[in-house]
Amino acid sequence: MKIIVISCSLHPRSRSYVLARALVDDLQSLGVAAPLYDLRDYDLTFADATTAHKTAHAQEIISAIRAADTVLMTLPIYNYDVNSAAKNLLEIGLQAWNNKLVGFLCAAGGRSSYMAVMGLANHLMLDFRCLIIPRFVYATGANFGDDRLETMYIVNDDVKARIRELAQTATNLTRAVKASGVY
């Protein structure tokens, strides 16, 4: 079973990264070794249909997606949509996304954007035949202590519980899908 976590925020003090670290910790507590890919560490040019997917950094992350059974993405919501880095990852990865189980953890400034991830989810489902984990985590700035400081952490117990639930659900669904032979 291969589960990976991708933090899609490019912000130097990323809330998405804090969610990703908590998710990786919960997956590890379940006995799942889940590598974390932080897009801040990758020089990914924007999709241009000819060269963006050919850089060494792009090839590394595309290979990780291709090899994974499950991809869990933590991403920021800006202006009622997922950030451009997350969309770009879909564009440069293309067929590497085929037949994956995908889950989302969203960090947003306010409560009104909770459906913002559905456009990305629809593309993954319809274009790449991904199965989307029906529960996702949505956190706002109020859910973080020391917000935007190097010591930032999740303060909300409900968000922590939802991250644990997503880790457990992703683990169970990955096992079930692999056992079924569907993917």
C-alpha cells in the first residue's frame, strides 16, 4: 500500500503544510509510511504542454504520483478555489493521476469556500477515473495557533479528529481498493 501526501501551498508559513505534517503523523501511527512532498521544495514551471513536465523536479513528483495507490493533497483555498500550484500539479502530471484514490485537506481564510475543492475533484474523477474520498478536512485560520509563525500548530480538536479520521479512511479504502483488484 503506497500513500503519499502532497502539500500544495507555496506560502513560506503554510497552513497546508501544518495539516500535511499532522496527516503524516496520523498515517504513521496507523503503520503507514507516507512520504510528504512539499511543493515549496520543487521548481515546477507552469504547464505548457511541451516542457513543464520534463524537468527533473516535475519527473520526481510525477513518478511519486504514478507509483502511489493514494494521493492525499493539502491545499490552500484562494478566492474560492484551490491554488494554482495544485491545479498545475494536475496539469503536468496528467496520466500519472489515472486510477488513484484521492483525498483533500483544505486551508482557507474563511468558512465560505468549503466547496472550492470540488472543481479539482470533478476533474480527477471524470478525466482520470480517480476515486475521491468523500470526507475531507477544511480548516480556517482560526483553527491554527501561532498562525503564520514558525511555531504554527493546529489548535482545534475537531480538525485534529477529522485529520485522524481521514488518515484512517484513506488507509481502509486503499486496502479495500487494492484487495478488490479494481485498480
